Amino acid sequence: MPSLSEVEAIGVVGAGTMGNGIAQVAATAGYDVVMRDVEAEYVERGLDSVEDSLDRLAAKDALDEEPDAIRDRITGTTDLDDLAAADLVIEAVIEDLDVKRDVFGDLDRVTDDGVVLATNTSTLSITTIASATDRASDVVGLHFMNPVPIMDGVEVVVGEHTDPAVVDFAHAFAEDLGKETWEADDKPGFVTNRILMPWINEGIRAYDEGVADKADIDRGMKLGTNVPMGPLELADHIGLDVALDASETLHDELGDRYKPAYLLKRKVEAGDLGKKTGRGFYEYE
């Protein structure tokens, strides 16, 4: 395992919302990044998202250098072999255990022994993902919060066989990106989603059962508990499909207290996924 001072190149697998956000913050911190996805269209879309995000931050004087300089540190590719020279690889593909295990099996093949392999999973077992490799000691959870360039936190998740030195490295890397970290054991949902998903689902049930209208549920939680978003607004922000997937995973693992709200399922079936589709519990331009 390289020391943090030796890390120069970062690989990111997945160019979607989380992947391109991770690529952006790594490039902003001075690392060279190779961002890979399965289709060139997805890669270009991810690079465009990075450009848009950097331009918005520059307009707020929130960058220490020109956006183009940061963007130029990110290379897009569809070839997983282009991550062979990476000193650290972070996986950020869809929240599907089989897909993630396939990715980690391939990463085990293309990267050198000792290269840390991190997963951005928000609910799935680090230990099970790591078992797709011959180097489970090098696998760790690095769960970034969405939107990655804005949110300050990263959850470091420890698998059954994760080397303590890899855990320390994960904390140090995230902190080098300007993030603050906390640590969780490899239990379903870790800290964040284990607590967050029941909160979101109960907010949806309260709305569906007529306890209050959606605006008052969100306003009541913001003013009553000092959170920046209420449960319905936050669900829209996360993506209702993502919230449903996380809830179903936790329901399977931990039982009925994590059962997804009926209205959440109905919204997803209707294609109203929140902010990213322009409509969820609220409507967006």
C-alpha cells in the first residue's frame, strides 16, 4: 500500500453523479484522475457535469485555481485497463451487489497488489464485495455524501478483513480532499443510511396518511430539529429510486422497521424520481 504522499493517480469507476463528483474533488485536491464508465456517452456526460459544477463554484469564488486546470487533471475512458497505473481506485457504480463484485474482480486483475480498492456503496457489505478479490485486506468503504463537491463528510467502512493500515489510509485520503470522516463497521446501512432511511420513510408515511402537507412536514423537521432539509425534500435530492433501493436492502437485512413506504414505491414506479427527473414530491425546473 502506498503512503498518501506517494499517491498521484486516482482511478474512479463510474461517471454518474457520485463518480464524477468524486473525480472532481480528487482533481481539485491536485490528483490526476482517470474516470471510467462502460459507455463513452456516460463518460462525456460525467465530464460535462464536472465542468458545470466547477463553473458554478468558480462563480462563487470557491476555487483556488481556474476550473480548466482542475478539469484537465481528469481523463475519461471506457477501458478498465486504463486504471492499471492508479495508486487508489474508488468504485462508484450502481448500488447492485453483483455489478460491484464484477467490478472488483476486474480491478483485482488490472491493478497492482497493494493498491487500495475502495467502494462508495451506501448500504452493501464491504466484506461481500471484497470477497470477489484475492486481496480483501486492501478493500475499504469510502462512502461519500451527495453532492460530493459540497458535502463535508465521508464515511469510512471497515470490512471483516480490511487492514487497519488501509483504514488509516482511507481516513487520511478523505481528509486530504478537505472532508471530515467517521468510521463504521460493516453492518447494513452503516451509520448514515441505517438512521436516515427510516426517517425518510416515516416522513413519506406521515404525508401519505395526512398528518400534514409535505411543506409543513419538511418545515417542521427543519425548524424542530435543525436539519437543513426535511425528509421529503431530502428524498427528492437523493433520488427516490436510490432511497427505495437503500430501503429495500435494509428491509431485507434488518426486517420490517426498514420497510419502504408505499408512496415511495409508487413514485418510483411512476418515474418521478425527484430533482434529477424534475418531479418527485416537489416539482423542479
